[in-house]
Amino acid sequence: TNGSVRATMSRVTAQREMAFTSLNGTVDVTLPPSTKANLRLRSDNGDIYSDFDMQLAPGAAPTVEDSRSSNGRYRINRNRSIVGTINGGGPEFELRTFNSNVYVRKGR
């Protein structure tokens, strides 16, 4: 919850999804250079960095919730995740934090 997550992998099992998350800490993951993955990266109050050349997916359109007729509000929701592929794509890897940075590093 309040600490950083740091993972360095020398190999990744093909077709296995992974997730690395923290609430108030940095998420810093190093992957082998040949890793094929679909990345979902998110930081609400920080930045996202990657050593990989990511092919970014088009952003999803915001969804609108109109509950004004029942004394509600007009609300627009949008997905704040950055979604893309590395090395042609593969299983989904999610790296997410709320109050820090996300790093996707390319190993040696």
C-alpha cells in the first residue's frame, strides 16, 4: 500500500499476465528486451516512463453519465490508463500506482 514495488526479471514466461501495483509508492519493473506484452500503465498523481518503444492504442472515448433528472450531476468518466504494446504484443502486464511514478525498464 505505502511502499514501492521494484521487480527485475531475467526471463518472462510466455502468455502469463502480470500486475504490479502500489497506492503511494513507485512501481519500477525491468523486463528482458525481447518481452512481448500488452501494457496497461497508470499513475493518477505521477508520471510514466518507458525504455521500450511502445505502440500506443487509441484512447477510449469518455463515457457520459447523466443523472441530472434525478437531482444528480452530469459526469464524464475517462480511462486514465496508457495502453500499448511492446515487441508486437502478448499477455497483459498492468503497472499502476496512485501517488508516484511508473517505470518500465528494458533489461540487458
